[in-house]
Amino acid sequence: MKESGRKQGALSPCAACKLLRRRCALDCVFAPYFPADEPHKFSCVHKVFGASNVNKMLQELPEHQRSDAVSSMVYEANARVRDPVYGCVGAISCLQQQVDVLQTQLAQAQAEVVHMRMRQFSSTRDDNPASASMNSASPSTSRQQFMTNSQTKSLFSMDMVVDHANNMGESLWSC
Ligand SMILES: [Zn+2]
């Protein structure tokens, strides 16, 4: 997060004061977080929260927390503009659904592993003693069999879901 939005020696107002058409004082509470070269950041936050509320929230916070508060407000405002009904909650519930899907896939994969181990265990017991002792002597063989099994392909389809989550997070943070 940029701490100084005001260019040294320049008298140009910060993005907030420019939009509100007021004089940007030296101790302007908005100036460090809403630089003039990012006007959309403040206009979005102003549209959703209102400048006086943003001012109040920043005044009530210690300075070291203001940057994080602004990031959060920008994120929430972007989400609200994009999805006027659900805002951030839409993104959260979407991610929650992805977590549920991935947890189900994980549980299925774990069940598959248990099932395969059981099957292998029963087949080694049924085999003749010579091959049974060979299997137990080389655990890497059973692992290779597991990795090349076509059923395990379904485990990697979750990459797509994770990529989708990343794209969404990235686009909401910037403006
Ligand atoms: Zn200002």
C-alpha cells in the first residue's frame, strides 16, 4: 500500500479532495491512501460508503491500521459495485462452495485410497506366497500402480476451480 499519495512539492489535491472539490490540507486524512493518480479508487469507495463515513472510519483508527482499512473498503466497494445485491458475501459464498466441492473431492480421493489399499491387501493374501512376499518387499511398486491408475485423473480437475478463485480475488483488489 502506498503511504504517500501526494507528490513532493506538488500542490495538486488528493483524489478524494479533487472529487469533493475541496482544498486538500497538509494533514488531509485521505491523501496518503487516495493518490491523485488513482481517482477510481476513491470514487468507488465514496459511492458505496460515502466520503464522510470513510473520513469518520479513518479518524477513529490508529494510523498504522488505516492502510489496511482502506484496502478493505476498496475491496468491499468494488465487490458491491460489481454485485449490488450480495457484494463481498457473493464472493465469500462462491469460495465457500468451492471449499465444499474440494472437501468432497478430497474425501472421495481418500476413500479411493482406502479402497485400493484394501483391494491390494486382499489380492496379496490370495496370491501365491512367492509373489506376496515380493510385493511386500517393494512398496514403490504399489505406489506406481496407484499413480498410473486412470481413476486418479479426477483428482487433478480441481486445478481449474483454484485458478478461478485466484482470478476473482485479483480483479477485486485492484480497480
Ligand atoms: Zn486531500
